[in-house]
Amino acid sequence: MKILEFINDNLDLVYILILSVFIGVEVIKNIPAVLHTPLMSGANALSGVVIVGAILVMLQADPTDYIALTLGFIAVVLGILNVVGGFVVTDRMLQMFKKKKS
Amino acid sequence: MTITLSIIYLIASITFIFGLKMLGHPETAKKGNLIAAAGMGIAIVGTIFLNNLNVPTFVYGLILTAIAIGTVMGWLIAVKVEMTKMPELVSLFNGFGGASATIIGLVEFSKNVGDTMQTTTTMAAIIIGSITFSGSLVAWAKLNGRMKSLIRLPKYNLINNLVALGLIAFGAYIVYTGTDSLILLYTILVAALAYGVLFVIPIGGADMPVVISLLNSLTGIAAAITGILYTNMVMLVGGILVGSAGLILTIAMCKAMNRSLTSVIFGTFGGSDDAVSGPKSELGDIKSTTASDVAILMNYSQRVIFVPGYGLAVAQAQHAIHELEQLLESKGVEVKYAIHPVAGRMPGHMNVLLAESNVDYDKLAEMDDVNPEFKNTDVVFVVGANDVVNPAAHNDPSSPIFGMPILEVVDAKQIIVNKRTMNPGYAGIENELFYNQKTAMLFGDAKKTIQTLIAELKNM
């Protein structure tokens, strides 16, 4: 019952969730094998969006709650590592694909 | 949250969708990556500066320090690493994302005691985040050789499934009782980390690309879950996009190996226990050959197909093989590369590797296109590939790879297999291809062997 209540209270969230799944599937369908690695790596960088949550942890933490701040700090470092590393690596890979064309 | 921030999140979500879409086409891929990165950038900056929260300045200092540290480290690692180390790097970054989600879940747990829905979300974030973290680290350690390729506990499938069920039950218990016990929280954290390890250690060889894309997908799901926790749309959309994209890729990898997704998640994955004991005695003898013989053979061939595998990546022989290809082409030999979808250790591994050495797109043939061509091929040169050319996939029902589509190299007139030793491949199974009448083994490190071949060919 609680679940149904939650769905009803957060209807737009649930809609977004379901529609995003479909968008994700549609966007990725029929990818040529050449791009499997860059795609995976690019998606990997996108999953670093958790960093937004990590920043919120730090912003919302009580300034005297050093544990939450420390944990948030680590989460931000890890998240941004995922983001920056992921995008840069993907760019490097795609760079190699590109120069062949000339 | 300010209106500006909401709009920024909206824009960022749209860049994610477009970026991912563009990543799927060779011409637009690079731009797509940059667009998604830009979207991520504004989402991060907006989150820091546009929140209407009363935050002391030193917290901003801390956040910016954390971002500076992570950016510099991530950038340096990503720029410096060799292309052959790409699979483990992607795994490592993926693990960091999972760890971040886990930490968020841990911090938010105590704040939300009593709220059933939020506790469910934090539990899910902790469990999924930890599994991807420890699982990705194990994958990373395996890929860079720090860990043995396969470790199988007795009855590992049963154990793993029991641990998984236990985790779910335990999480449900915490949610149901609404406890604020930190001991229980840390216990479930440790249990989930342990499950991640247990899940990945028995997996090896050709299964590695499947597990890597699955872990990738799970990090996305973990990010989406934390998005629900904060009712944050950009996290939700970004996470779900990654989750579903990763799932599609995982399914594509599963198809390439003729496995079902359920068998990947709930066991019978990575082969059966009795896989290693194949009928060894009846295989006959192997023939070994020399580089000069192979050079002569290739020199007088019309059509040659290279079959690259993980061995090529390990030996860093991608430039050498490209040189060999160009040399043969200049002598009027038609050369192609046959790429199996799961060759190497991550989806598309061989494509990236060969792209690095500037091999032409058109020379890379996918499995279904190239298979009918083998019978008109004079020489197949298998470099460091094993399971993807193992005929046991067709004719040995007891083999763990039975039913997996393979490159039909046996149809060719001559098969040359370059391997370092006679050790069985990553999956630990014998390959009767090596004992075939038409096969000759050319032992040695891939790079050195190919360089010798090149030298021999130049002397002709």
C-alpha cells in the first residue's frame, strides 16, 4: 500500500523514470560495434552525475558534522573523478577514430 | 532550489540525451561527448552556487577543493594511461561512481530514519553502489593482471544467489523495522561489498565484456536512485539513461555469446564447474611453424584475414599488425580484420585498439559479415584470440561456451595461430582448432612475432 501511495505522491517522478528508460533504450539501439567502447565509456562518465548528490550532501550537512562533511568530500572527489576521467578518456578514444578519416 | 537551477538541470538533462544519441554515430560521437560533458559541467556549477541554502563559506571551499583534486587526478589518469589499459580504466572510474552513490546513501540513512520510502531508497543506493564499487575494483584488478583470472569457490553460484537473497531480505528488514542501528547499516554495507566481489571473481575470459557493461549499467541505476532521494531530475534522468543504455549494451554482449541476461545475473555464468576437464587425449598433435614459413605463405596468398584477440592488446601489437597489413596490401594481398563482438575484455575493445594504430574502418569486418568469407580465404592469422574461434562452441555440448557464435576460421584454407604458449585461453578450455590439420602454431609474443614476420616479408 505504501508503494502505491508513494507512486501517487510522486507521479511525475514515476513518469520521468519510465519515459527515461524508453529514451535510453531508443537512443542506444543499433549502435555499430566500433562505438561500443566509447559509448560505454561516455555513459560511464554520465553516471558520475551522482556528484550532484554528493555536493548536496556537503551543502546540506550541519557545518559541525565533520563526519558528513568528510564523507561528502570523499564522495565529491570520487564523483568528479568519474566525470572528468570518463569524459576525457572517451574524448581520447574518439580522437583516434577521427584522425583516420583524413 | 532557484528557478535558474531548475532550468539548468533541464538543459543538462537534454544535453545528456542528445550527447548519448550522438555518441551512437561515428560522425557525431566526439561532439556528443563534449555536449554531454558541458551539460554535466553546468549541472555541477549550478548545484554548488545556485542553491538557496545558508551554507558557511568554508563548506564551499571544501567542495571546490574536492572538485579540484578529483578533476586534476581524473584528468591526469585519463590522459596518461595507455590505450591498451582502457578496459581497466573504465572499470576503475565506474567503481568510483558506485562508491560515491554508496557514501551518499550512508550519509542520508540517519537523516531519514522512520521514512519508509526514503529508507528504501538509501538501502538501494548503498547496496547497488557497493556492488558496483567492489565489483568494478575486482574487474579492474583482473584486467590489469593483479588478480588471477578466475577464482571459483565450490558451489559459487549457489553461494552467490544466497548472498543476493540475503542482502535483499536484510535490506527489507532494515526498511520494515525502521531501525536507526548503525551496526546494521555497516553490516549491510560490508555484505553488499562482499557480494560485489563474489559476483565478479568467478567470471573470466569472454564473459568480461558482459560483466563490465553490466556494472556500468548498475552505476547508472545507483545514480538514478540517489536522484529519487533528492527528487533531483538531472540525476534521475542521467542515471536512468546510463542504466538503460548499459543494459542494451549488456544484452548485445549476451547475444554475442549466446547467453541470457538471467543466466548472467543468476549463475551458470562463466561456465560450469566441470568445464576444465575436456577430452584432452583425443585431440591429436599440434604442428608448430616458423615465422619465415608463415611469411612465405602470406606472401603468396590472395586473401588473408587477421583475427585479433586479447593477446594482441597485452602484447601492444596493434601498430605492428597494422604495419604487417600495409606491407601485405602493398604486395597485392587482400587483408581484413575479423572482429568478434566479445573479442578482448570490453565491448568494442579490438575496435578501439586498432583505431589507435590507424587501421581503416572498412578493414574491420563484423562477425556475421566475415563468416561466409572464410572459405575463400587463403590464410587466417589468429593473434591472441582463443575462445572466439573455438569450434567447441559448435560441437561440444559440455563446453561452457557451447552455443556461442564464433568466427568460422576452420573454413579457411590455412590457419596460423599466434600464441605465447599452449596454455588454454582465458576461459580455461581446450581449443581443438589448434589440433586441426589445417592449423599451424606460431609461438611467441604477438608483437615480436609480427615484427619478425614483417622483417621476413621485407626480405622477399
